[in-house]
Amino acid sequence: MNEVLNALRTASRFYHEGDRSALVVFLQNLGLSAVVAEAFVDYKLLPPAPEMVEDLLAGKDYQALIDALGLRQRGTPRNLPAWQIAGAVAGFPVSVLGDNLLAGNIDPVPASNGHSTFAHVSFMDIVRGKEVGASLSIALAKTLSISKSKSADFASRIERLGCLAPNSKMSVLIANMLKGWREGKEVVVWGAFCPDYSYEETGDPITPYRYTFSSVGNGVGLVADRLITLADGLRDALSMFNITPRFVFTMADTEVNIPGLCGRLDVSPHEFLERCRASAIAVEKVLREKNIAASVEMFYECHGKNFDEYEASARLRMERGDFGNMVYVGIADPARFVNGLVTKYKSFYEAWHGETTETENRKRVLTQAAEYAAFARVMAEIYPASLQIAADRPDMQAFGGFFTPVPMLCKKHYYA
């Protein structure tokens, strides 16, 4: 059973059973805010009774299911909370911009007001998993002059690695990068990973882990482990083009500068960096054991000068409401997008920094956004025509396109 339909069916069951609190908790566990949960409960176009969903699924009458769910009306998306559930499960960001207006990264079509809608997106294709790799497959076939079956095979492999769907513009960037690699340009794939922070299991299959930030270790952390898995799978996928990548991974040692963090972890800044260094060595060891050609470095130690300059520039611009090239990477309304992140990451920041206010969280979102932007710019300048891969927080990774959009593949959100 498709995960998207399972999620919608579960939400439908909770609603029709009158278990409002369970519905709210379920939606929040998908990463949706309490505001969205409330909107779903109160929205006038609610899902049909579970029995109807079952019957339509059994008969594979997907078009009738779309109509029953009230997901479109005259080509316009309806039942926005249901779309948000679909986006949370299928791995594409959806944000409400107003009545029937959505922003996301599956080939957004500009509306007359400059926002984007999903009017052309077939929910049936999303349900069947076809829409996810469509943009990448089309771009590869056209740019590389390869068969549609071969391009679809590569896109399918990327999807199976748990990556988000690149939008049409990002797909073109990736396709052009692959073309350059095939023509002899240096093949470099780069990415960053967090220190080995402590975490716990949540019991939620969508976000099975939650960082506790009670300690920092010296091994292969949660994000690093996912990055290694992604690198291993990507190497295999690229082999179909006879491309052998060189990977460059960096430890996010910049986090030693987060005010109060070392105190919460009960380590000195020196000890924090020593554990980061030991983690980097542990990651390099695993990569070597998997025969993955890669180097691992401490990011700030190697590139801190330019990073500080770029981070300060990006943060100042964002504070003034200038979000650079964010629209290009699929964020139609960056300011509203930031507001959503402030709410979404409230519990995350509280675990990381202790009790916080909305104003403090907004400052942290913009600071982190500027850091992601600066990191991407530094690495892209060192390695032109390269590919960024990321294993966590796809919504924050989007800020990597602030200065100049770079080709990127990112895994779906994995921790609460």
C-alpha cells in the first residue's frame, strides 16, 4: 500500500472516529505544525469515510479517489492539509500561501500573483510514485541524449536512495553537471555531516530518531551514517554512465561556535573539536572499508575565512528580506517559508539550546540558513561543476541555493 494513501487513510480514520487529539498527534508526527493539524480538523473538504477509501483502492479507481478526497477542483488543488500530508510522506515540501495556493518543488507553475500552484500535478502520479522522478528523468534524456528508459532508471535509483525529487530547474542543473562529467570535467561530490550528537528512537517510521543533544560522541553519527549510505548508492547509480565520483565530506565543526552548546554537552570547545576530529576519522575509515574514494576534512579549519564572510553577508541580506536565488530552487515565498521553519523547529531548537522564544528561534533559523548558504558557496567555488549531496533537513538545505543554485540531491527528513 502506498505510504501516501496509508497516511491519508489513517487521518481519515481518526477524524471519522472523532479522535481529534490522535489526529493532531498523527499529523504533528509527520512533521506538520499544530496549525496545520487544526486546519485539517476544521477544513470543510475532509477525507471520506475509511470504507470508501478502501473500496476505491481495491478497485484501483485512483481518479475517483482524487475526487472523493476533494484534492482538486477545476484543476486547482483543494484540501490543502491533505496535500501537506501527501508532501510530508512523499518527500516534497508543501506550504500554504493562501486559498488553494501551494508552494513546493515538483515543477511549480507560476500563477498570476507570482506564487506557484500544483494545478498540473497529478495526485494519481504522486500516489503511484511516477511524478517523483519525472523532472530528473526528462532532463537527463534531453541533455545527455540517452533513452527515456535509461534516464528513468537513473531517476528511479535516486528515488530508491530516499532522495527528494529535484524540481525541473534543479533537474536541469544536475543533467548539465552529468554532461560535463561525461565530457571530462572533474567528478566531485561533496557534502557535510553533523557531530556525533546523542539521539533517541521515536517509534515513528517517518522520523524514527530525535536528537537529545545530551552528549557528543566520537564515532559515526546519525547524519554521517546516512551520508555514507547515500554516497555508496550514488556511486553505483553513476556507474551506469561510466562515471566514478570522488567524494569530499566535511565535518560541521562550525557548531563549536554555537553559544552555550559546549556547556550543554558538558565539554570544552577544545574537547568538542577533538571529538569532531575523531568522528571524521571514523567516517573516513568506514568509507575506506566500503572502497568509496573519499576524503574527510574539518570544514571550518580548512575554509573558515571565506565562510565567515559569506555567512555574514547572507545573514544580513536575509534579515532585510532579501533571499537571493531561493525562488529558483522552488521556494516561491521565502519569507513565509522561514516563518514556517520557526514553528516547525521549535522542539528541535529547544532540545539543542534549551527553552527558547519565537524571536530567538527566528534568529536561529536565519543564522543556520546563512550558514547553509555560505557552506554551499565555499564548496561550489572550490569544486566547480560538482554535486552536493545531503542527508538531513531538506528544508534547510534549500538555502544552499541562496547565492548561486548548485546541483544537489538530498535525502528526506529523518529525525524529529
